Amino acid sequence: MKSFAKVILGKDSNIRDVLEIIDSGDMRIALIVEANNKLIGTVSDGDIRRAFLKGATLDDPIEGIIFKDFTYAKAGDSKDKLIKLAKYNQIYIIPIIDENFILLGIEEVNDLIDTKEYANKVVLMVGGLGTRLRPLTDDMPKPLLKVGNKPILETIIDNFSKYGFKDFILSVNYKSEMIKKHFGNGSRFGVNIEYVQEDKRMGTAGALSLMREKLKDDFFVMNGDLLTNVNYEHLLNYHLNDNAVATMCVKEYDFQIPYGVVNIEHNHITSISEKPIHKFFVNAGIYMLSPSTLEFIPNNEFFDMPTLFDNLIQHKQKSISFPIREYWLDIGEIEEYKKANIEYLDIFEGKDE
């Protein structure tokens, strides 16, 4: 996402102010905000021209011409979704907002079409036994199980590649020779792939101790059994813009208690909540880490990612969350695997995106 500092105005501005913004660059639009950069509308060159036809002058306030039914996207929306949104609405700029309409950045359509390439490495943890998916994993590692028309791991690699992340390290163990045979050095998929062999269970973070010398820039870590259309470019920018050493993707999870909950103080009933829904954020198994986090990981020992985050928090290292609002599925059991195959075409072939 690009900075929006040069294209924002308060709602008390006049038409002259908007024209100065539009004429000073190629954005073709001004974003109108209230306090704390809450986005309330846009003003384009076309809006101004229509105002002039109705007799407006340069010194007139913009309040009457603010377009409030504007197009926007949420942080994390996939690149395909942003491009389709831009084409459908015939716009060049898409504001990116959070759930409170606070402006986070802007996306230019040309940048979305012309994919950049990034040096940040992607570490994929694909060494698990896949015990809960037996018998499917008796003769094949879980990352090679097909969902849709390709292995789970291939979809993960394709999605990262689409955003310009081409350098992968696969941490392998169970039936690693099958994974290496399928993916090779990655050239068949337009990417570069290296392998790190785990000789024992190392945990999501522990395996990183085997590749310290390979991780010089901020890097992704992701479990190899996830299907998601997260915008990885947004995740990287979110992590860097917040100056975080560690970012964990989180997914909202709802749990409904199937009974009426009785709230009691001493022995007095204060209220009854009928089948309340509790909301939690759960670890989504996708991370962005600074190389400095490697100092908190012991050598060649089992060490999981929650423990790493606990250590970072205790040492006051900035650790933040990145809420996932788009599609995400952890393929841990047979039911999830069946669900993934049912949903794959709609989600990843763009039918309903």
C-alpha cells in the first residue's frame, strides 16, 4: 500500500484545495477524512467539473460535492479482489480501510497489475506427519494431498508468487523425498526453492534455528496445511509500517454456548444470557518475523511459535496481530479436507471472488 498523506483533506476544505491535490500528482482523487483519518468520502476531478457546471467557484466548500458511496477495500483483501473491484467500478485508486473506516493506505491499479518482486523469503513448515488425516497420509505427506486440481503446497506457493514473493525455504521431514521430487528447485513453478531437513520434531519456530544464515531480511513463516487468500503484500507492509519484530495473523473464532448462562453474584441471579456467543482471536499459523527474533530461538530444540511470541513479549519486543477477514482454512482433519475440496474452485478460481 502507498501512503495517503498527499491525497487527504478535511471536510472543511474548499474546491481549490482539492484541485491542488489532484493537479499535484497522478492520483486523480482526494480522500476526505475526519479526525483520526476516518474516511468519509472522496472528491474526483469529475465531481469538481460537475460542480462548476452548477455554478460552483474555487472558494466554495467541498461538503456538498463529497461522494460518500465510495469504493474501498479492507486490509488483507486479495490482489485479485482489488483488481476486480477497480475494473468493475472503473477506478484507478482504492482506499484501504480497517473495520472502523480508518484509512490505512491506498492501492493503485497499475501497481496491482505490475507485480513487484520482493527479496523476503517464505519459510513453509511442511514436515508434519499428518496423523489426523490418516489413512490419506499413510503413503503421502499432507502438503502433497490434492485440493482442487493441485497439491495444497502448490496452491500456497502459487499464492505467494502472485504477490512477488519467489524465494522459498521448505522445512521437511516426513516423506521429504516426495516433496523434493515434486517441487525440485522450484523453476517449474517460476520460483526458487531450498530445503532444510528436520531430523527430529522441531516445532514451528525450532526449525528456524536450522536456517539462521539464510534469513537476513524480514521473512514469512507459514504452516504448510493452510488454504487462504490473504494478501501477503499487505501483511508485509503492515508489519514494516508498525516497526514490529513479529506479526501473527489471527482469525476470529465464534463459540456459542448451547445453554442459557446464569450470571451469579454470591447466590443472587443477576441475569441470564440465552446461548451467548463468545468471540476469540485464534492463531492462524501465518507469521512475519524480523531476523532479530532468531536470537530468541534455541539451537536444535523443539520450540513452537506461541513460545517464541511469549518470549518476545516478555522481552518487550514489539509483537502485533494481523486480523484475517478473508478465506482461511486449516486442513487438519478429514472434514476440513473435504470442505476444502468443495470450496476450492469458488475461492481460488475466482468464481465468487
